[in-house]
Amino acid sequence: MKTLAEYLRHADSILVFTGAGISTRSGIPDFRGPKGIWKKRQPVYYQDFLASEASRIEYWDYKLEGWEQFRDARPNAAHLALAKLEAANKLNLLITQNVDGLHQKAGNSRKKVVELHGTNAEVSCQSCGARSDPEPHFRYFQTHRKSPICHCGGLLKPATISFGQALDEALLQRAYTSASTADLVLALGSTLAVYPAAMIPLQAAKRGIPYVIINLGETDHDGDELVCLRISADISSILPSAVDEALSQ
């Protein structure tokens, strides 16, 4: 923790990359862990969602299963610690693979958060692009067991990136721009196994800046010579204390 605090103290432009592990203490299950979502369900690919009502029903059913959990989740101490880094003007950008919106709920500003995989806080039309509150659409699906339709006639889908769906190029560009200017990169709660997202911390570290990974399980970057500090611990048990120590001096 003291080594982490030293890195945080000397940094002025931190790039943070977060995965599901930062939100498990908030009651949000991970995807690839021993009890992860993909151990119980097969993902619905985007092309199948577009082509088949049966696939759309399967997708909406999966989303309905966790919807209230996502809606009611609250930030934990690790999320709040990252908001403190922004308040202290130490945050370059916070890039998250998570779709739970907990970074914003903790106090990080929208301009500092890049949600690479989208958000559960909105539903988007796959035709006109309109965004709307998810609650009435989930209620409709719950009642009728049919996939909701936009007023334009297009298919509605929670505004998250599905398997087979392209990432937003503008968001990727923001992420890589941050990687070119940050002076410290933290990867928190991610297996670093999903690409191209997992390339972003490496791109930053290749410039010679410190690269710190905190994750309970193994990551794809373990053992990489670019990693200068690897901590196997629950993030909320170490990051808040390290941030407080770094900001106290």
C-alpha cells in the first residue's frame, strides 16, 4: 500500500483502467470469475440479436435478471477513492469496461469517464440512435415477453456493447490519447483479457511510465516486464488507504 501511495503521490496525470473487480463489493457480479455470469449463460451475439426475436428475448431476459441490481447498486470505497483523485486534479482519464455507472455515482465527472462497453443506464435504438430510460422498456418486456420497439420502428437494446458489436471509435481515440499523455497507469479489477481495451494500459506503459495492476485473480498482463507493481488484493481494501495517504502530503 505504501508503494502504491508513493506512485500516486508523485503522479499528476493518472490513467485509470477499471474492470468488473472494482464493482463486486457493490453487489455487481463479474463476468469471468469462478461465479461469473458467463459460467451460467451463453452471451447473445449482436448479429443474432438483430436477426432473431428469439435471441432478442434471450438477451432481454438476461438483462432483466440483473437490471434491478444494477439500478440500485451504490459505489464502494474504491469508486469513491477514484473520485478523490479527480477532485485533487490527479486524474487524466478513467477508462472503464463496466456498464454499471458507479464511477459517475461516486462523483467522477462524465468528461473524465470513458465507458468503453457502454452503459446499462440507457436503452438505445439500433435504427435512429435515440436514447431513453430503461425502466419502462424492462417493464414492457417483463409483462409481454416481447422485445421492445422504438417509436421509429427500430429495435431497442440496452446501450451496452454486445459480443460482435463494434466499440465506439471516438471513445477508443480518447483512451489512446490519454495513454499518450498520462504519467501513471492503474489497472483495477480487470483480467485484462478483452481486446482491444486491454491494449490501452500497455500503450501507456510502453512510454516508460509506471504501470500498476490490482486484481484478486490472474490477469493477462501478469509477468509483463512493463508492470512495475502487481498487487493481488481486493481493491477496496487497499486503494482508498493508498489514495488518502498520497493526498495527505
